[in-house]
Amino acid sequence: MKNLTITVDDDVLDWARIEAARRGTSVSRMVGDFMAEMRQREDAYERAYLAWRTDERCWAAPNAIDSVASRACLARATGQNHSENKTPEAA
């Protein structure tokens, strides 16, 4: 494990010490756990976003080939910005 030096306001450190004691842990462990949790959340978000980007299903109605939803689905699948796919009448 590596050490990390951080700078925080005195009142924040006082709160962290009290909170760590209440939880039966150290400030160091509490900060490390917080950072690990944030990493997991970011990883989960990235996985969900990539799954959404690569989802080829289209939720538009079968006869709605030219609908806004169909264009949005196509834009998502091809990685284009939705605003780039607007037709003059939809803009």
C-alpha cells in the first residue's frame, strides 16, 4: 500500500476523526474506503454506458422508420450526436 498526504480544513479533520471513531475505524481507512467506493461507482457507470452505446436494439414502433426515436437509436448505435441527425423539419 502507498501513503497519501492530504490537506483539509481543521473542522473537516475534527469531523473525520469523530466519524472514524464512531465507526470503529481510522480516518485513513475511511478515506481509503471512500476512494475505493468512488472507483467502483465510476467503473459501474462506465460499464453501463458502454453497454448502452453498444445496444443495437431499437425501441421504436415497427412502422415508425422515420420517427425521432428511430433516428436517436441509429445515432446512439453509430456514436453520433443526436443533434447531428435532425432533419430540417425536426430542428
